[in-house]
Amino acid sequence: MTMGALGVVYGDIGTSPLYALKEAAKAAAHGGTVTQDAVLGVASLILWALLLIISLKYALLILRADNRGEGGIVALLALLHARHAQPGSWRAHLLVVGLVGAALLYGDGAITPAISVLSAIEGLKVDAPSLSPVVVPLTIAILVGLFVMQKQGTGFIGRIFGPVMLAWFLVLAALGIHGILKAPAVLAALSPFYAVDFLIHQDFQVSFAILGAAFLAVTGGEAMYADMGHFGRLPIRLAWFGICLPALVLNYFGQAGLLITDPTMIENPFFQLCPDFLHYGLVAFSALATVIASQAIISGVFSLTQQSIQLGFLPRMQIRHTTSDAIGQIYVPLVNWLLAAATLGAVLSFGTSDALAGAYGIAVSLLMAITTLLAALVAIQWGYSPWLVVAVNGFFFVIDVIFFSANSIKLFEGGWFPLLLAGLVAFLMLTWRAGVKLVEAARARLRQPEEDLIETAVNKCKARLPGTAVYLASAPKGVPLALTQFVKHNHVLHERIILVTVLIEELPHIAEADRAEIIEIIPGITRVILHYGFMQNPTIYEGLTLACRQGKLPGIDLSDITYYVGRETIIPREDVPGMWVWREGLFAFLQRNAERSAAFFGVPTKQVVEFGTELEI
């Protein structure tokens, strides 16, 4: 598990040495020659950022805030029960903050592959400046291949993630030791004095620019928390403290040692650490490592999308389950190609890793601040002393805010790009969530109470059709609109009726023993509530099969039943209270193009009958 965590969790932060110290040193030089004091200050700043933000905050503190072993911002929202909060309450506001945090991951997901692969391929220019024109086309080709590959699953690559990244960290350490031996004086930067002293003696703008650039060394740290459910808390900590942290520190200090001996190496100190005859090999290895880092962030975006769909924050989308046995077991076509468009657009628009560095960091730093805030509220909810929580989380929150402020000066240099992406995703999430509530209110106005169904079944039905009918119900109470439509037009009922509702709980996994809840309304009419966790795939056929196997639904032949599903057409109306009409129109567009309920919930295609209903919102 530790080996797996190396490949998936630490791919992003493990490739940061390609560009982080270079950008921070350039910011410290601010157009001139970088001095030894500046190099020591930058190295010290990066070291203590890794220790405070990644080692202390994430590895030791944030990893404690798990939801039955699952991490990530969606898990935090579930722990805080923000999904069902009353409008206007503080939990409802938390939901908005949390959804913004989740949306920031999409912005990060678009920038990470772009800057990582681009910075690796730029290593070609060290030995052959004439190859500069091929850097962007080669980067585009690699990224296109990466996104095309997603639909095949990532089983093979997943199996080599860990060993390749272990070799990568060993190479980082070896290169770093080589650089340190050139200038052992760089070890003085182990003291935080150099970082603090250098920053306070710079102009305010220069200090902020250095902080913003140094923050690039910790981007990717949020993956420790987001991927906790895949590997567990202990393997993630072992991988970090045993391999990643020492290798990263050695490499950053090695690059700093190189700049002390030769400040002219500032254009690409990472590749200059390597002996000349190994440059092209290191470029190829760097490209492979950045592809792995990109794959990890893409898989993380797929996983976040699935969780958001389950919890009702995004419309249903086609989700394909690959045969992979590693992270990346799902493939979301729409998200894959939208992410590809954003990533390729970033490469073409910015052109160099230096330019992309301006776009990188602002989204991640804001996400880290939101995570710290939500984790503090979870700790208080769990009974920890509010004073202790405010002191500890408040300290880290101040650090997050300082880094966010430092990155904010890059807003017009490219920082607007991930924020724009995140803003669009957050707006879609909030629009979808508000629209779902309006639709459920419209359904509730049309939905008959169970008493009417009983009265119809007992006294008003002209006949009972042979066989079993399953009606999908959006709510665990009342009569599904599809059943109301069926009785209205046919004046009959089936001999046996099963009303099925899928409920996604705020837990990552629900055991099979607790999957199916059976409620007998009257003989011949049964309500089945299938409970799933937000990390599980809700499949009605499998749920009913399990209920039959457990003896909860005797006498049912699942191959000989008909599923009746409602298909709703949303009609925005100005005279019906709700959102602005244009937002309702956007919601209606999303709803029309969402995955059909029957397909999403795994209902056998040949056994489905759909009933159309118009709903005004």
C-alpha cells in the first residue's frame, strides 16, 4: 500500500522540483543575478513549507478527519451533514464553501498535467536550445495520448506507478546529494532563520512573489487527504516521511547548492544537476513521472465527479467501470474530454512552464484554506476543545491565507484561469443542487399519498395484471409519478408492485446486510429502499438481487419483471417561485442531457418502460 501511495498520492508533489525552486529563485533574483543569501532563503522557505504544510498539517492533522476511512472535501461535507442543511443556516453556507473547494480541484486538475509535462519536456532545451519549437507540440502529443488512453482503463500503468515513482524519488535524492556536495554550505538553510530573515528584508511585493513561487513546492499535498480511502492513513504517512520528504529536501537543497556555485544555472537547475551525458535520459524519465502525476490527478477528478453525482451536486453522467485493479477504476467520458480541452488550452495559451507557474498555486492555496476550515469544524463536532482547535487549525489557517494572498498577486498573470474553471464548476454545482430541490418540490405537489394507492388497489382497480412491476421512486414516501400515470391511463395495477428508492448516505460504504430496507405497504405492494455509500456504485438490479438472495423479497423472478421509470421534462416558468429563469433554463438543459435514470442505476435495458411527465419550476 505504501508503494501504491508513492505512485498515486505523491506523483504531483514529486514532480514539483522540476519547476518550484527555479521559479522561487527567479522571483528572489527579480531580474538580476541570484545571490547566495537569496538561494539559502528560498531553500529554507521551501523546506519549512514542506514541514509545516505537508508534514504537520496534512500528514499529522488533516488525515485524522476521515469519514470511515475516506478523505477529501466531499467526505468533510458529509461529516458536517451540510447536504441536508436548512437554507440560510450556517451549514448551508458551509455547503457553498465546500462546493467551491471541490470545484477548485477541477481547476487544479487542468493545470497540473499542463505544467508538469511541459516542464519535463523543457529539459530538452538544456542541451539543445534549437529544440525549443518542438517543446509545445511534443507536450500536446503526450497529453493527447494520456487523455485518449483513459477509456482503456489504467490497469497496466497503475501497476507500474509505485515502482516508477520509487525510482524517481531515488533519482531526486541522488541528484540532490550530487548538488549538495558541490556546496555543503547550503545545509545552513535547514534553519528557518534564513527564510524569515530573507523575507522580512525584501520589498513587500518581492516577498509575496517569492512566497507564491515557493508554494509550488507543496502543490499536490492535498492528494494525501483526497486519496486516503484508497491506501489508508499509515501507508500515506510511511511513504511521505520515509521516502518522499527526504528525497524532495535533498533535491531542493541540491539545486540550491548548484545555484550557489553557478548562479547562471537559474534557467533550469533541476536538469543542470544531471551529468551532460544523462540529460536526455532524465528528460524521458521526467516525462514518464509527469505522466504518472497527471494520471493520478485525472483519476482523482473522476473520483470526485462520481462522489459529487452520488451526493446530488452534479447531474448524472455516464460512468464506465474499467477492469483496472488500481485507482482509476472509473472513466467519465464527458469530464475526461472537458478536462483535456482545458489542459491543452492551458498549454497552448501559456506556452511555457514559467508562464503556467503564474496560473498555478492560487486554486490550490484556496482549497487548502477551505480544507483547514472544514477540518476544524469537524474536530469541534467530534468534541475536541474549541480553544485547542482554534489555536492549532487557526495557526495553519493563517499560513494558508498568507500563501493564498501571495498567490493572489498572480491573478492577472494567469491565476484567473483555474479560478475561472473552478467558478464555472461551482456555479453549475450550485445551480444543479438548487434545481433538484425545485424539482423535488414540484414532484411533491403532484405526488399522491400512499393512502390513495391503497384505496386504488383495494376498491378502484378494474383488474390486476399478472406479474411484477417495479417503479423507481425518487422519494421514500408517497406514490411515484410513473405509477400515478400508469393507473390514470390504464385503470389497472399489477398483481405485485415494488416501489424502489435509492438513498445515498453520507457514509462512504454501506454493508450488504444493511443494503435493502423492506416496507410492506399492503399485501402485493412493497417499498424497497436501497442504501448505498457515496463511494459505491448504486445499482438497482444488484440491490434487488441481493434482497432476493437474503430472503427479503420471496417469489420474485427478476428476469420476468418490468421496470417503470419516470422521465421528466423541466419547464422553467417566471410565475413559479424559484431561481432566475435563465438559471432554470440552464438546469433544464443539464437535466435533459443527464444520463437516463434507468441507465445510471443499472436497470436491465430490455425491461424498461418510461413514462413522461412535465414539471414546471
